[in-house]
Amino acid sequence: MLPEPLAALARHVVARRHGKAVIGDDSASPWLLSGGCISAYQLAERLCRLGLHSGQVRSISLFQLAAELPAAVLARMLGIHISVAVAWQRASSDGSPRTGTDRKKGFP
């Protein structure tokens, strides 16, 4: 169940599918755009072409989580070692953005 106005938009897309979105029998497909699923890489590439860089968004999201959650919760939720979660919390508490060098050291 989608909330409005997203539900209306989804109904609009389903009603007007054409081209690659209707390959095969779309009536039985659980996918909104009946082509099926795509890999994470393909999705990242498509988003990048639209100007959305998933790696940056992921880093920002992890940085925000580290600032808001206790290290033990963060470690369990993300499947990371507690020492990594503690390092991320320390890095997020100083308020400065991470650089590429910091990411190589284990920071988000």
C-alpha cells in the first residue's frame, strides 16, 4: 500500500507502460516496471546519469547514523566491528566531513 500522492503516480505509470517496461506478460509481474530487477551496479549507474551519486549519499547517511546511534547499536545494525562503529562516532562528533583518505582508514 503506497501513500498518496505516490500511489496515484504508481497507478499512472502502470497504466501507461510501454517499450522496455512491458517486455513479456506484465499482468502477472510483481514489478512496477515489468523488466524485473536490476543489479546494484546498474541502479547506481542509472542514478549517476541522473546526477545522483549513491556513494556520496551512502557516506552521508552512515555519517548521520554514527552521530545519532550508540556504537553498539550501529555495529550490530550494520554488521561492523564495534571499534569501527566507535571510530565512526568519533569522526561524526567533530562535525567535519570525511576525505577520501579518511574513508581508506575505515571512516564512512
